[in-house]
Amino acid sequence: MRQRRRLLLPAVALTALGLTTSQALAAPAPTKELPRQAQQLAKGGKQHAAKVQGKVTGRSAFAAAEAGGDDGADEAENSAEGVAQYTEARTAPGVIAPGAYGAAWAQLQSLPHTDGSWNHVTNKPYNSDDPRYRDINSNSSGGSGYVTGRITGIAADDDGYVYAGGANGGVFRSRTGGGNWEPIADKLPTLSTGTLDLDERGRLWYATGESNTGATSYVGTGVYLLADPQHGRFEPRNRVGGPELESTVIHALRFGGGKVWAATSRGVWSHSSTDLSGPWKLEFAPNPDYLPGGSKAKDPAAPYKNIANDIAIDPRDPSKVVLAIGWRGGDTYNGFYSKAADGSWQRVGSLGELPTDAANVGNVTFARSADGSRYYAIDQSPLLTSTDPDSGLKGIYVSKSGSPYGPWTQIADKDKLKDSGSALQDEGYQPGIQSWYNQFLQVDPVDPDHVYAGLEEVLETKNGGASWTVPGPYWNFPFSCWSIDPSKQTGDCSPTTHSDQHAVAIGSYHGKPSVYVGNDGGVYSRPVAGAADASGHATDWKSLADGTIDTLQYYSVGIGKDPADRSGKGVIVSGGLQDNGESILRAGDKVMGSNFGGDGADTLVDPNNGCNIAEEYVYLDMWVTQNCAVNNGAALDDPSKATSYEVAPPDKKLGGAGARFIAPITSDPKNGDTWIAGGRHVWVQNKGYAIRSGSEWSNAYDLGAGHLATAVATVDGTVYAGWCGPCNNQGFSRGIAVGKTDGTGWHQLNLPVDGTLPNRYISSFGVDQKDAQHVFVAFNGFSRTWTEGPGAGIGHLFETRDGGATWTDVSANLPDVPATSVKILPDGALVLGTDLAAFYRAPDEKNWKVLGKGLPTTSVQQLKTGPDGRLYAATFGRGIWSIDPRSLSDDDNQGDDNNQH
């Protein structure tokens, strides 16, 4: 979950077709002005290095942020913090018991649906290099091209079938070697992808529960098997075994000796790969007391005590197995384990040059060659992650015996990769800086010395690691071939992949083998025998995000009338995305563009003019444009021609001490010029989209030391601000502050201590525009049935009619699932977004129905109504959808398909 905005690094030059070798290898011109992206990544890297080296020890958070410049970003650490905060919103105040999401999904199946169908808004190609949007805050021209959301699983066969799994978007199938995708897992209880694998019989295994950090946003419901993946679709009945792997994340599946092995967040499990009935067997958990039912299962550290990363099986003797176990942040149990003669699992003492000590075994990925002659491994070191200012990578290794027992030899480290054509050259951000998050390995089936490795970039060796190239550099800024000139698209540089690699596979179409890579921007391919320039950068990458695969992870959505639409009915739809900036879709567009880079967080759009947009990066770093951020890149040479302006409230300078990673912003629906931003303080500004400086915000209220806003809302000058602090499950607390936009009347509500309101994360407010004392508040997380934590309480939506003096639980028949966004419709009906679906309550009714048909089972992050009268849903894994509330009825229509949620 690494944000990438305003980031750029000096790097070895990419060459264009036709450039000479000397041109291709030329360093960037020292006088060349870099986009703000380049400057910010370099700045963030230096801040990270300074922190690791202790250069800011003892200074205040504010002073540390100021020392690094005006952004306060630490790119190497922000992604981990973002994942942690996203997770704790769903787990605090305690630990979630296994089966929570599965039980909620079962509840969901019994609910009636309203009439009306959802329309898929973002089912169009999304061009991250759209030449229309090249202002100072855009990543456009970086070279990633068409993107979609994070892909965490890929499998491919030799018949042209490719399978791609979205982080929270389910499985898509292509019959044409990539592209023309169709979803094939939408009937499952979860769309969170751990990994995808084709076995020797051509069956497709789908392990659910994304596992990139060991503390993923969404757990899964186990492993599913599709016997005929070329024609079939996953069904709940396809689950292998019982509920043993529910509420886990699964990093890897490996096959050998008639078994399938699963490396999960609760240890290593195995199951027969032929008889799919019966339970999974727990093979090894290093700390079983922390497993569900154990004596320490309620310990806040329990989710981190049994993390397994991969399994290496000897191809010559499947009884010989090596387990890679360990939390990427470090723990005493980290290491490699094998089975002793007595049947117990014991720590491996020596594997040659591959480290076995707990300090240097973290996130590990294995890969073996098809002929059994080679084993390869990537190892992330917890020690280096905490002490090396530039990288957490310990190395890439090979076992030339083909045995997982080695002896292993190191074939790459950070410096070797850095000198092989990597774009990551700056202090504080070099190859492997995110090896706790970015890893893949794939051996060419016909050449055991030809290997693809994925870190932040795509790496390749054709000689068993003696030398490496970087066919997929981080991006093209500021290589000498790069130009921001829209007429040149990405200049003379060849397209590259999106950064942050997660999945890889090799398959063939019409007899031509290709490598497929999955990353934070989707899925890309190139021929296995592909072309490269003199720097080793590929010239033949193809993005497979053609608009038929939408795994975009939206935090937010905003809608406004398109001033360029002559009919007066067209709208602009914008939204903030995980690691894919801010998307913008104008009326009549066949391709979406990206007008802001990095992680797009919360969003404000003027309903009367959709080109008036406020975009938040992370930690309350806000930007505003009044022309949709249309720019041909002229601001690069003349800053006065910029059409985007940084307007961040002062809390932004404090980074994580001043605001949540995704901090809440809103505007008054009755006065669009009044904005509220929530960090440590509640900030107010009254200039609307005409604001040009962060100094124009006023501090309405201090929520208190350690308290950070999680939700804000305002109507007619009355403001509600929900906060948490501490926000994790160790001492979690929350509250609601109420006051006026002019800074008067502020006070903390005396929330009831009798359990009326849960002690959980406050995610959203719905304030009645006719009466600001009438408010609904939504709570994230699970009720105490599943949450082992103080005051977890019962219920997800509560109502007050007296400004918070008294509250009533109006959850009624809602499934017990985290709630994310509540919206009051003009007729008084309510809609609620949750981690599984959107729900509807008609005016004067008490019970809830599933809202409409056709919405995939994925998290609805934010709900907003547009000037066109439609309701829009930003989902975290399947794009943006809309529905017409006027199409709803009170029928108890069960719907045509239980997967249509």
C-alpha cells in the first residue's frame, strides 16, 4: 500500500528506439528541472534515512517534519502506516475472532434486495499518463500507462488463459493472453486475493486473504479450487476443506507429495490435493498459544505471532520441506524450520549464505525451476529494515543443488541491483526498501538460470544471478529520454510497469511465451524473449488494464456537473485511489485520466462545477484546482502556470502526529464554500475552491493530544468530529466533539458509558440538512461477538435527535460487519456502506435491505449523491458504481443472484 505521489528519482537513462548507446546511457542533465514528484520522493527518502540514522532523534515531530521540507512525507514508512491504520479501524479495540466476515456474509444472504441495479461507472481504461493532466501534482508521463488496482495473484497457462486476482477485487479471466477480462469469483464471500496457482492438472487454486504485510486490510475465507478454470466460475461450494483457514491471510500455496501446503497468518497448513473433503491439518505454528482457542489468543500481539511466508518442497523428495516463518517487523520465532526425525519442526541452523538467524529472516519468497535443478529465494531482513537507511533487502539467493536445504549462495543484494539499471538511486529509497511489501520470484520453465524477481521494480537475470537488469524500472522520471511534452506522451522513453511488484507468472498464447507481472497498478506483460534497450530497460511492456478489469481501490468519490457538457446533464466523477492518484472521468470520456498523483485520499468536488476539485494526499496534504488540473506541463518550466495549489492545513506538517493517513475532509452541503478538515485539530476555511494557501484555514478546535479525527460533518455551521486516540487495540479510545465553524461552542460529547455507543472506530456521520441536531453515526469494526476488546459493544449505526445527548441503535437487521459511510437521502431514506455491501432503509421503516443488484461483494468506502440525482459508491477493490435512488421500491425482492451485492 505504498503511495507514490510527487515522487521521482534520478536514474540510469531509458533509451528510445533509435537512440545511440551513448544517448541511452547518458545521465540526466544536471540543469533539468524535475517535476515535483521527483523532488518529493527524494525528499521522503532522505527523511527516512535521517530517521533510521537517528539524525532527528530528540526533536519534536513538527521540527522533524520541517527539517525535511514542507511535505513531511516518509515514503518508506507511510505504506506500512497506511495499512496499519486501515486495519486498526476494523479491529480496534481488540482482536477479531476467526469467522467474522464469513458470518456477516451468511447474514447478508438472508436479506431482501431493493429494486434497481447498480451501474459500473469506472469500467473504462484509466490512463495514468493522460496528456491532458500534466500539472505539478500529477504523475502523468511517468510511463505506467493504463492502470487498475493492485493485483496480488496471477496464473497463466499455455492456451492463452490468464487469471488475475485483485487485492480486494476477486479473480478475472482472460482467454486471449491478457485483456478482455471477465470476473469469475464474484459469488464468493470475499474478493481478497492472497495468491493464484495452476496445478499440474490445470486446476486453478484461489487462496483468499491478501498477505502483503502480514496485517492485511482484508482477511479471507479459505482456499477455493476451480476444476475447469477455462470455462467455470468459483462458487462457495468450491472451498477446500472446512473453516480452518477462515479469517486468515494466505501468502503462498505450494504442491508436493499429493498435498497442497498453505503459508498463512496462522501458521502452515496442509491438505490432500486429491481428496478435497475433510479439514486442513495444522503442520506448524511457532507460537500455538496465540492461535484461536489458545491461552494467549486475546493478546493484542496474537495476529503477528504465527506468520508463515512460504514453503520450499524438495522436488526429488517431497517429504523434505523447509518453512519460511516470520513477521516482517522481527520476532524471536523468525527463521527457517524443517521436520526432525521425531516428527517435530525444528529451526534450521545453517543454509549456507542464506541467513537463518531471527534478526535477518523476515518476508521470504521461494521459487524453483521446472527441472528441479535450482531453488531461488528473496529474503527481507527485519534488522536491515530498522537500521539500514536505504533498504530492508538482505538478498536474493540460489541453491544450485535444487534442494531447499542448499547450500544457498547470494546472487544479489541492494547494491548489486542498484548498479544494474535501477531507477532507485537516492538516499533513503533504494532497491528493497519495501521488500517487506514487494516480492515475487519466477523461474523460466525452459531455462533454470532465467529468473524474474519483483521488488519495487521488475528485475531479471539470464545467467543465474551473475548479472541483473531492470526491465521494469520504477518509472521514467528523470531519465534523459523523458519529456513532459504531451505530444510525445512519455517522451522517448519506453513504457514501464507501475511500481510495487506482487505477483508473476509465465504463460503462452499462440505458442509465444510471455511473462505477466502484477503490481499496485494492475497487470502487465511482455515476451519472455523480450527486447530491451542498452540500459536493460524493456521496450515491449504492454499494460493489460484495458477497462474490462476494474480492481481500482477507491477511498472516496466526488461528483459535479461538467461545465463543458452542452447538454447540461453530464457529470464529472472523481475519486481518490490507493497508489493510483486521483481519477477523473469527464462527460463523454472513453478513457479516464489522472490529474493528481500518489495515494488519493478524500475528495471534494463542486456539484455545480466538477472542475472545481479538492484532492487530499495522505496526512491531510490537500490540493485544489479550478480547471480539473488540465495542464500541458508548462508549470514545469514556469511555476506561475500551475493550475493546482497546495492548500494543506497546518496539521499536515506534523505527519502522522497531526492527522490520520487518510484524514477526513468535507464541505457544508448548504454552503459549498465552507470546508472542514480533521486532523489533531478541526480546521475551517470559507473560501471554497478559491483557497490558495494553507494559511487560510482557521483552527476551530483542538481535539487533544494524541487524538486524531476519523470523521467530520457539518450543516449550517454546526460541526461533528469523531476522533480516536490511541487508535490501535492497545488502549483504544474514541469520542465525538461538537461545535461551530466560527470556533464557538465546542465541547466533547459525554458519550454514554453503559455500552449504548460502542467503543469502536467512528467512520462517518450523516447530518440532517433540515435539522443539524438530527445525526446518524456509523461505527467500523465488529460487535463484541467477534471483537475481544473493552467496550466493543453491539451495533453499527446510531441516531440522535438532540445533538448527541441521547442515542438510539438503529442497526436493526444489519449484518455484523464494519460500517464505513452513512448518507441521508433527500426523501429521508438512509443508505449505509459496509465492508461487504451497501444497505438501504426506506423512510419511516426500521429494517434494512441490500441496496440494488449487481454490486460486487467488496468494501463500499464512501457514498455520495451527485447533481444528476444518482447515488455513487466508491469501493475499495472494484471501482466506482452508481444507482438511481428513484428506482428503488419496497418489494421484498430477494434478487436473482446471491452474488449480486
